[in-house]
Amino acid sequence: MDTVSLLKCLSGADSPSGYEDEVLKVVEENIKPYVDLVKKHKMNTLIAAKRGQNGKKLGIFAHADEIGFVVAKLEERGFARLEPIGGVDPKVVLSQRIKIFTNQGIATGVVGFLPPHLQKEDQKDKVPDYNDIYVDVSCSPLCEAVSVGDICVIEGRCASLGDKLSGKALDNRASCAALILAARELETIKNRSDVYFIFSSQEEIAGPGAVYVAYELGLDGAIVVDVTHGNEHVPQMPQIKISEGPALAVGPVVNREFYKALCDVAKRHGVRTQIEPTPGRSHTDTDEVQITRSGIKTALVSIPLMYMHTPVELVDPRDVEETARLLSLASTVDL
Amino acid sequence: MKGVKAMYLKELSELDGVSGDEGRVRKFIEEKIKDKVDSLKVDIMGNLIALKKGTKSNRKFLLAAHMDEVGFMVTNIEDDGTLSFGPVGGIDPRVAVGKHVRIKGELAGVIGYKAIHLQRKDELLASPKFENLRINIGAKSKEEASRKVEIGDYVTFATDFRCENARATGKAFDDRAGCAALMEILEKGQRYEDDLCFAFLVQEETGLRGSAVLFEQLCPDLALVIEGTTAGDDPGLPEHQWATHLGDGPAITFMHRGYVVNKKIYESILQVARKYDIRHQPKRRTAGGTDAARLAKTGGGVPAGVISIPARYIHSPLSMIDLADFNNTVLLLSKILEEGEGFAK
């Protein structure tokens, strides 16, 4: 499968935190041909292992879950209220189709919005919030089946915009794709570590995901792959640009030598990278993985992405491919 | 109601025709109705006007629906390759955030939003404004974007049409539902006593502009405007503020902005609905306006009535109608026409 098709396929899997089964199935199908072992962990994490030659263990992590919702309340005549799973800006939820996973199948509803004609003055500038948001499920034959506790996502559509791609859950499916592509490239790389590709759960709610796997595997090194804000102006920070390769984090949550070794191997092989200063916590799984057991040499590699946590997250598939190259080369770094 | 299945609603909903750019919709309608009318023309404004002779021809009865929908126009191509845009018609910036859009009916784009992680507190608590929204077409620079887009290009939401549980969801039901209803009438292939003028109008959403040039061309004796109107029967409003109810039949307007409906016509519509026991409802709010107001004010003035298909969430990427309401609207309309000269006599 080419990179764009793989990304579209992963983006299309609906798997909010805690319900990663669907995306892990897609991951498993696609990574299986390139690894020696695939196993599903009891905590909804998939581990794919590729044996190496130098006796060291490198873990490459990407969380597979996405943001979403849960039905929190039902109202009469087919309306449901939502609570977010993870950081979903209520401003992006209005007028979206919502897929609700009921025990009888998927009910698709729409988030309503009061037309300008009927808005009173005090409603005109009101910031959307979950108190006002409701899903109209009256347009679904499964309307009656919707229950409190049903998991939901905004219905996604992954569109090519020129050579870019825009859709939902590319945070962090772009990284999942990079891991799969890296597994494929490992075939051609000699004298390397054992590599464990770990597709973890519940990152979006800062839940248990990567940590216990890092604990169990007893890794010598870890790379966490996530997405970062691309083409944004963040005060006092260099702008991470879309289409210019993965960003390598530098800061206390990252092992400095490992970081430098990654920069070095990237440079030698002509992989474009960018630097992302991370003075404090990174708010990725890196923060926890680094302090697992007696400490793990950890690096953070991020794929530039625009409009994070909206249904139109945007990436350049070439950045995903560059990231995959870097990850496969990382298996040759001395740990 | 048998046999009526809103046959053209899907195509009409998915066609892009923002006010001033109704060509695609017009072409579609023209193609479908040209063999079912006696004559057809497109006027200077872009209205599609079809005539069907009556058996008595003592009156000219105008039936109007507007083809245009609310949407956007590209107002600038920025240095970073993104597009600034402004609303065409009454559209709230809050519904634009995080949507897939289509430019010129073909080019894909998205309206992104600053990641929640990066929003300062004042930004988190600020309602989205058009000045802060951009369309991204994947272009890296102004030069690259300029090869694909021009200032003035029209933009619509890339919404697909669905119909489940006897409810349709999609964009532009205001007023493609009205266009579809008029097309269903023409599908019947029937002649009535009055001469009928079918007008598929432009630029309703930008101030009832297409209908302004009808009188001079047609001099109709009376008119009916078929609209997709606001419902509001959802948790966004307390029940006493609901305008119409989905599923309760076509809404008959007593008055809206700028026009109290001609009493004779209003009462005649109700009489026909009662006579044939067609489910209908009054429009309970006077908010919004239709081409009926313009028709009443132009030339010598045309007495006009308004029959509307209730639609939730209009002027957004996703509106919703009940198919039974659509079918009852077509039924009511055909019964009105069957009354011939007896209607609003």
C-alpha cells in the first residue's frame, strides 16, 4: 500500500482512547508482513517485533488512539448530549456528522446549530461549549438504540489537498503509518537492534498506554513518535514547517546523546529533520517512558501537522516517509 | 404520496450554487424539465423561467423557488498559500470551523482551526470569526495557490446527501427542497386551468434579488413561493420559540419579514390542505423572509403565498428535513393547482 492509501486507511479507523481495537486491526494487517512477531497486549496495545543482530532492544512508540466522545445524556425525540474523550475543542464539533457506536451498530447523527434567523442577540457571539452541543439522531434507523456510554467520533473524510492530506485522527495515525513504513525498511538495514513497534492506547487522555509496555519489555532505548504543530507561530519558538521532515525534540525529557546520535544518522543519510525545543514536559508518552524502570534513553520524533485535534488535521505524506526512514536508521544507533 | 420520493433532492443538494454562481444548479434543472414545459428561458439575472400553458389561461400563476445557497467567496490569496474568504448570504462563522469545502465546485480545501493546545485563554473563550479563518488547499505559497484559485471563486461545504429513517440530511435544502418540489410538479406532466410560470430564482440569500426582475417579464396575477424554512424544534431553543416542527407537514406562512401574506391566498392554502386532509402546520415565527416580500413590492405588486418545507439547521453544512413533509408539500401544491381558478378566487 502506498503512503497516502495507508494514511487514509488508518485515518478511517474509528478508535477513541480505550477503544483502539479497530485501528489496531488495520495496523496489524499492514505491519505483519514485515515483522517476526505481532502480539496484542491485554491493555489494548499492539506490539510488533523485528529481531536484530546486536543484542540491544529499541522500542518505537506511537499511540494509536484518537480523541472522541461518549454519549453522556439522552433527551427526548432523539437528541444526545456528548462529553469529550481527550481535548476536543467544542468549536470544531458544530455541524458535523457524529458516528455513535451503539450495541446494534453505528448510528450517524448530526450536530445541530441554530440558524442565524432564530438566534437572539445573546446567542450570536456565544462560544460553543458542550452545554449547548447536541446530536440529532432522529435521522438514523438506530436512533432508539443509542445509549449513555456509547462511544462516538466525528465522521471523518480524508482528502488529498494537492500533495498534502487532510482528515481526522492523523494525530497520531501519521505516526502509526511511519512505524509501519519503518518496519518495511528494516529489511534492508544490517547490524541493528531488536526493534519493537508499539502501538499504544489512551495517550489522548494521558492514561495508561505506553508506560507498562516500556516496563515489560526492558528496553535499552525508546523513540516516541507523535505529531507536533506545523506552520504555526508559537512565540519564542522556531516554526516547525510542514514538508520539511520530522522534528526532533531537545530538552530534559529527551536523552541528549541519543538525540545527537539520531541527528547524526539523519545527516549522514540525508534525512531532513527540524529541531523542536522542549524546555519542559512534552505532553507525549515520552515524559513517562523516560522514567520507566531505571530510566530509558528516550527520544521524541514528531511529524508536523496543522489544525491538531480538528477533523481536518493536515500532514504532508512525505514527512511521514522521512520519519520512517529516520526510524529505521535509528535501529543502527549505539544504545 | 405514493410514488413521490424526492427524486432530485440528492443531486440538487450536492450541486454547488452559491448566490451569483447558480449555473450548475440551473443547468441541471433545465436539463430535467426542458421537455416538460412549453417554453424556457434564462433571464439577465440568471433566473430560469419555464412556462406551461393552462387549459383556460385566464390567470398567470407564478411558482417560485430559489436555486442559490449560502456559502463563501474567496476574498484574498495570502502569502502562505491559504485563502481568506467571506460569507455570501447569512452564514455563521461558527459552522465553518473544521469543515471540508469545495471551491468552484471541484477543488478540495479545508477550513482549519488553531489547535486547542495553542489557544490562549482569550482565544479559547472567543467565538470564531471569519477574519481568523482560512481555507487550506495544500498550497505552500501565494504563487502555488494562485495557479488553482482566483479571488472571487465561490466556495461551498463538501457535504454529501444522506437519507435514512425517512429523514434527509445534507446542505442547501434551503431552497433546493423547494426546487425539487417544483420539479416533482412538472414530472406529473399535468396541465391545469391557469397558465403556470415556474421560476427557479437566483440570489435569494443576498437580499431577494433574483425575484426583483420577475414582474417586468411575467406580470403574474398571483404567486406561491416554495421555501425550505427554519424549524428550530431542537434543544437549541425552548419549545415556545420553535418555528416549525419536522414531520408536521408543510408550514404555511402567515407573515414574515417585510410581508403579511395576502389573506385570500393564505386562507385558500389552508382550505385546500383541510379539504384533502393534508398534514400541515402554521409557521409559528415571523423571522426570516422570502421572495414573496420582493414580489409584493415590485412592479404593480404580486399577491403571493408561502409554503415551506421545515428544515432544521439551515444555513449550515448539514440541514435536515423529513421526507413526509416534502411529500406533503408536493401533494398540497398539486392539489392547489388542481383547484384551478377556484384557488384564491
